[in-house]
Amino acid sequence: MTRTELLRSPAAPPEAGTSPARRALRALAILACVPYIALKTAWVAGSEIGIPAGSALLEHRQMMIVANAVSVVADALVVVLALLLTRPWGRRVPAWLLVLPMWAATGLLAPIMTGYPAQLAVALLTGGEQAAPPAEPFLHSWVFAVVYGGFILQGLSLGTLFVLYARDRWGRLLRARLGEPAGLTAGPGVRAIALAATAVALVPLTLHTMWLSGAAEGLSPRQAAGRDADFAVLEVQWIVFLLVAVAATLLLVLRRPAPPRTRALVALAWTGSGAAGCWGAYLSLVALAPTSDPAQQVTALARLAYAGEMITGLLLAACLAAVLRRRSAEA
């Protein structure tokens, strides 16, 4: 069997993709998109529901309309992915057409799935002590609960569906242990890219560690004044995702002795590289948005951190793709 046939042909009968459990997960993923899409559509139509007076969102209405329209399209892709993962025709699509959007979805949703509950837990433990709220709030608090709650449900349902899909279609690639005759291998070029990504990752890791420890260099005046428990949770999270991405990918490409099973490493490298790459890219784009408030202007160091995360995530994802591609050829 050729590599193309292995990646394109189903490893399970078509009926496996339409089981009641998978249909329920598909319905949950689609329904979880409704609050976000409805809210964004209302904003595009001119509604200000959930947006307090004086919010920065109201300063650039045209940009807000464009950004929200793009967000609606992006979240609608979750519906397409849910169908692709649960319909028989989904087993016949080219691997890259599924893997790329799923990697991006994983990277964007995973930090929300971990960060928002962690912030709520810290708020309960600390009694909700936070820095003074900004004079001009960004959004009403209920918006975050509705939107992030929907994102968490999307991540849980879509992630479960993808795990089941990957097990059916590519299970043989993920069962071997590293170091076995059929284990994963990587050429010198892939190892060099992984080491380069590790070096780039030192930049955002250093900056996030500085900000977590109390340094203000690289933070905007508003960020420096608003450092609280939520800020600390996010900084810890970015550090953890970067470390997980680098460590898991190095274990895959360098073949350290006595590693865990391949599928665990692939899952960690997949999630960590996606979180770093996709959020780094998103924050880099957000940093380009104009602002009339000097206190909110993104600093050069912050832009460097975002760019470093984006580059690190993309390089590590390329290493993971190369490793799996080579493994599929050996299989």
C-alpha cells in the first residue's frame, strides 16, 4: 500500500462514522457554535449587545465589522469539521485538508479550554481579588461566559470526534513505540529545524517568565497596571504550552531512550505547537490594529514574543508533519 493510499483510505467501515455517540457529539459541536455566531452576527448588523458604552470596540466600527465577519466564517468551519469527522465521505478527503484546520482549531481552543476554567478556579480560591477594572470596559462579563463556554464545548466535542477519526484512519501510525524497528524517525534536516525552533522559543519563554515574575518591560501601561491573578494564569499557560510543544517534538525527532507511546507524544506536540503557533499569529495580527490610546499600544517586546511563539509553533508543526509523513512511508 502506498503512502497516499494509506492516508486516504478508511481503516474502518463507513458505519463507524455514524454511530449514535458520534452523532451526539456532532450535534453538540454544532449547537455550541450558535451563541458565538449569533453574537458576532448581531455585531456585524450594528447591534451593541454585550458591548458597554466607551468600549474600544466601538472606536473602529468598520474594522469591527470585518473582524467579526471573519470570526463568523471561522466558527462556521467548526460545523464543516464536525460533519467531515462523522460522515463516510470524510474518510476520503485528502489528509492535509482535514489536518490543517484541525491543528488550527486545536491550537485556538486548547488555551481557552484550560485558561478560562483555571481563571475561574483561581477567582474562587482568592475571593475574586483582581486589579482595578479599566475605566472603559471592553465587554460585559456575561459575554465571556457565553462565548468561552461555547468554545469549551466545541473543543471537547470536536476534539473527541477527531481522536476517534484519527484512531480509525491512522491508528497504525500511532501505536509503535519510539526506538522500535517500526518507530518514528526523522532526518537531520528535521532535527535541525526542531533545534532551531527550540532556540526561537527561548525568546517568548524568557519574556513570559519575566512578566510572570513581576517585570514590566515590554508591557503596555494598561497591561502593567492590570496585572492580577488572571494575568498570572495566562502567563503560566503560555509558558507551559511552549515547553510542552518543544519537549514533545524533541522527543519525537531525537528519539530519546524509553519514551512514552508515540500517540501521547504526537498529541502533546500537536496541541502545544498549535497553541503557540495559532495564538502567536492571532496576537501578532491584533497588535497591528490601530489604537488612539497610548496606554494600550503593543510594545516591540510584546510583538517579539508573539512572533517568537508563532515561528516556534509553525516550525514544530512542520517537524511533526515530517515525522508522521516519514512514518507513513515506512508503514
